[in-house]
Amino acid sequence: MLEAIERIERMTGRKLDWHYVDEARKGDHICYISNLGKFQSHYPNWKITRGLDTILEEIIASQRAQLAQVTAR
């Protein structure tokens, strides 16, 4: 998360207002598995089609659109 926050701040040129809480939220995953080898062995035709920067750009655009709607009211 810290790396994603830093990346978003670089992409937007703005500091995010956030704080760290050292407590899992209800529904949070206990661990993440980043190795896709087993998944890809079961689904050999599956491929990653969008990179992290593309996904973050979509999130940023969505947030900007929502903010524009709120301020236009």
C-alpha cells in the first residue's frame, strides 16, 4: 500500500491525506500470494492485460470525475 500511495502521489502531483492503522479491517486478507504460477498452470490462456499504472490512472480518473460531479452541484 505504501508503494501504491507513493506512486499515486507522483502521478497526481498531490500528497494524499492518509494515516496508517496497524489493525486488520474486517474482511481484509491475512496474506497475499503474488506468484501466479499455479493459477496460470490451471488457466494457461489467461494473461495479464493491464499494468499497475493503467489501473491507477483509471482510479485517479474516476475519483476526479466523481469530484467534478460533486463540485458541479
